[in-house]
Amino acid sequence: MKKAKNVIQPIKKPIRRVGNWCLQVWDGVSGKDYRRLLQLRQALTISQDNEANLKQKLERATNQCHELRQALDESKQQFNDLWQELGELVTDSDSEIQALKTDLANQAAVLATCQSQLAKTYSPATASTPPTDILPTLNLADWKLAFVGGHDATRRVVVQTLHSDHGLIHKPVEIPPHGDARTSQKQLKQKLADCDLIVSIVGYSNHSLTKSLQQLKDRNALKGDILTPNSRGATGVVRDILSFVTAQVEVASD
């Protein structure tokens, strides 16, 4: 009996064997090589992920390095500024100490002269006519004063004298030297805005503080006049303040 043409014969091999055979002949690659290919693809994917993570970490490390370099540069600049300021303070301190020594010697000499003159003035023949006070009589009730620089003890004696002997009512504004407390130019302007007279004791004041005060005056940012006493001693400062106020009152009355 002849077989009919175009008749599909049933597959005799099991389907599992056919599947394995297809894998073996797929693209000419054996099953073992195909599994190895899949392993390599997985390893490549893991390597690419690791590379991406490393790139992110490197970018973060680069940014941190840049930030640290900026912080280091800022720290260096702050150090240089502080070092320069320290040099200025040391120089100012040396000059202030020398000036105080000179002023102390001058005051000692003046005191000795005053004692000698006082002894002659109060002789028995003139005991009934004591000398008059060399400080002018003046009422400062309407004046608002400020003191820039100067030693704490000097400012304290000057303020007490003006309060007790010359009717000073308003508490003066006191701007200590930069060595005691730093004051910016903006703060300086705010504190001195309402003062009628600003007493600048430059012999005991940081150069930058005196410079800021003068810059404000040059810009007409201050209401009051600036007085620089000829003496840093309390009596001399009081005398210069009273003389200045007296002159201002006389000019206003004319």
C-alpha cells in the first residue's frame, strides 16, 4: 500500500527532546554556550550598574572636594585678615602704651607745678582770697554727648564731672576702642545719629574706628560736631569740651 502524498506524519520524538534540539541549533550556538552568553550579559549589566554607582560617588566626592577647597580658601582669608588686624592692634597698643606713659609723665609734672603754685597762692597774706576755678561755669542740660575711644577710667571721670558740676542730664553714648568691642560703621552711625557733640579721643582709639568716624563726618552722616581734645587726661578733656561748647553758644548768641 502506497503512502499518500502531502500527509503530515506525527512527530515520533518527545517534545522535550525537540526543545533541547532547538536550543542547541539556535543561531549556531550550543546550549552550554547560550547559558554562558546569558551569564555574561548578566555580569555586564551588573558591571554597568556598578560603573554608574561609582560615577555618582566620584561626582559627589568631587563636589565635596570643591566645597572643602572653598572653605579652606575662606579660612585662609579670615586668618590673613585676623593676622593683619592683630598686627594693627599690637602696633596701636604699643603706641597707646607709650602715649599713656608720656601723658602720665606730663600730668605728674603739671601736678608738681600746681602744688608749687598752690603753696605760694595760699600764703598767710593771701589766705582770704582763694583762686578761682579755671574751668568755665556752663550748663550742659540740653546737650547730648558721645565719647569715641578713650580709656574707661578717663571716660568715667569726665562723665561724672560733667554730670555733677555742669548739669549734664543725658547719658552719653560711649564707643569703646575696637580692642574692647568691635563697632561697624553702620552701628557707629546709628549710635551717634542724635548726638550734639562727639568727643573723639584718638590717643586711645583704634585707627579703623577713627577712620570710620571721619568717613561718616565727611559724608555728612552725623548731626553733631567732632571734637578731638588736646589732652587725654580727664581734666583736659573736660576743659576742652567746656571751651568748645562755650564757643558754640557764643556763636549761636551772635
